[in-house]
Amino acid sequence: MIRVSIENLDKHIGEEVKISGWLYNKRSSGKIRFLVVRDGSGLLQSVIVKGNVTDSVFDLFDTITQESSLSVFGKIKKEERAPGGFEMEVTNVEIIHLAKEYPITPKEHGVEFLMDHRHLWLRSSRQHAVLRVRHQIIKAIREFFDNRGFVLMDAPIFTPAACEGTSTLFETDYFDLGKAYLTQSGQLYGEAGAMAHGKVYVFGPTFRAEKSKTRRHLTEFWMVEPEVAFNDLNDNMELAEEFLEHIVLSVLKHRQPELKILERNTKFLETVKKPLPKITYDEAIEILKKKGIAFEWGNDLGGTDETVISEQFDRPVIVHRYPAQVKAFYMKRDPQNPKLALAMDVLAPEGYGEIIGGSQREDDYDTLINRLDEHKLPHAPFEWYLDLRRYGSVPHAGFGLGIERTVGWICGLDHVRETIPFPRMIYRLNP
């Protein structure tokens, strides 16, 4: 009897198969007993009927506990009322391991308790669905860039200098070479890759040491950062909207069961199609003023500001041309107005805030030197970066998409702590 996965049961209707997994829950009704088994790919209702199995197998029902590992054997039939749409007529059950009293029960548990037991909480249907959507998002990301001729550029985790600002760095001693820092972004290395390959993307973990407790922040998170030689800001915005459309359509196509488990209203996902609305920073301020929010020109948009702006649109909105004073040193200034940076952010609807941030990069050597000085950054750690402007500099642009914020938005979650298997926050380092 072959072992199969629950997600492939549609290929085995009428066959006798073996399913190996864990007991999700159980119930009984007279001489009929139901074991709902999960194997990581789905749920299967297994029906044990007295007389169809030996007494010893029938009596296993009383001893088997939640999350015990087991194998069930029997014939598969279609059953629309059952979880997953299939059912097994059980002929045998083998217990692999009887679980001790499982700490996560059907009753209500506090967030701290669940986070302390994150290694077990991952097994629940909701968390399982979230991580399946995360997987689909990452798969779609790689498909998008790989199918468009981008080359994956792996950037280092240890870096000698800040990329986004010195106040949010995790610092460590690095042998006899002094201080090193956990990367805030792989972007600078992506720029080097773009000068070699034309189109690249960096994909990996990034770290921010800001002491933020908001529902949008983690200290360790994943970013994907494309970088394209010869692209300007307009090209960058077009790439971003095509990228988001591809990701969302992929999830809507392949993860409907998970979205149903999450009770996700997909109305705001189905509208994610290019072109996305685009407004300038100045136009964004006008929206805030009309909504009665006092906002001073020159400030960066906060979480509440982003929420108010995004509420005016039925899909993500791109805000571009921010004040240069609130943006990073590497962002190119607008030639029409040097007070502005050729920067853009994509704000997700429904209050999820910024999910993409990017810009056209400064490609002039002398100007970049001045920017380093303005930001009080030392030249020495950036000599290699300055070389990119010494030897065949070209206009180029890119952006970064935060995986966890994107997962949170697409899944409709309240907090990013559920978007990554083991979240790291300023008040949590375990499990």
C-alpha cells in the first residue's frame, strides 16, 4: 500500500492508500469514530466503523491523543462535507508516537503563551495557512525575476558600514578588523551586481535595531531588492507595479484554500493590477490636510499618515518624490527640484503601510561624495561603492519589498509576528 500526501488525494480516489501524519482532532458517534489527520499538506477525515476493523484498532481511538503521530490505511472517496473534500474508510491504524498532553488546546490562549510555544503553534490551521501563503509569495517573487532575465545576487550579512542610517545597526566585533554590522539592506551590493549583469535581485534576511513595538516592525526580516542598470524612477515604478500584480495574482490563483481559512476578504487583492495610482509627496500632503491631519512639509510619512493616504484608494498607491532630507544618501535628487529625491514608496491598502521603498540612485561620483559628507558618513568603508561611479557609471534604480509586511497585507493579519516562522522583536528572542 503506497504512502501518499493528502494534497494529492484527488489522484487516488477509490484506491487503498497509507497516510502518515499527526492527529489534528477526533470525535465519535456511536459505532463510528472520526480521526482528522494532518500530514503538512492538508487535512483528511478518517472514518473508523466498528466491525470494519479489528477491536484493537477500534479501541485505539480512546488512547490516541492530539498531535500523536500515526499512519492510517484505507480507501479514499470524495466527500464534500469533510475537511479537504475527501474521506478515508479506515482499515487499519498504526500509532508511531503517543504525544503527551499537548499544550495548545481548542480553548483561548494569550498571544504571549502562543509565542512562547511558536514551535508548536506553527501546526495550527491558521498559522499553517499563513506560511503556505508566504511560500507562494516567495515562489512568485523568484518566478517573476527569473523569468525576466534577472540574476540572483547574494549579498553579505556582515557589512563594514551603514546603508540606511547609523542609528539602527546591530554591531559586533569582527576578529582583528574592528567592528562589523548586520546588514540593513543588500542594496549597495545589488548595485555592484547590476553593473556586472544589468538586472539583478538580492534576496535575504536584513536587520534593523530600531526599538519599535508597532505591529509592522520586526528586528529580523526578509527583503527582496531588484536593481536595474539604465532604469530611472519611472522605470522603477513600472517594475514595482508589475511585480506586485504578479505576486498577488499568484496567491489568488494557487492559495484560495488558505485565504478561506484566514477568512481573507480578497476584494482589495483582486484590484491589484497595473497601472497603480501614483501621487507625489506634495499631493499626499494635500490628502492629509483635507482629512484634518496637521503635517509639516519635510517630514517623512508616519504609519498613521500612510494609512489615511492608502484609504483613499482601492489598491496600492505609489507615492513619489519625497523631500531629500528624509531619504538615504544614495538617492538621486530630482533635477527639476533639488529639494526632492527621486524616491518612491508603495503603500498597501487597508492600513498595511509601506511594502516597497525604492529610488533612482545617485550615479555621479562628486555628488555622491557630497551626500556622504552631508550624512556624516566616512568615505573609507564606501570606497568600493564609489568605484561604481568611477568606472562606467550609468543611471540605475531599484527597490526593496519587505516579505513580512507583504504577507501580512495579503493574508489580512493584524501583526507581522505571524508572518515569519520564528519572529524576532525587541522583546522576543526565543524560541
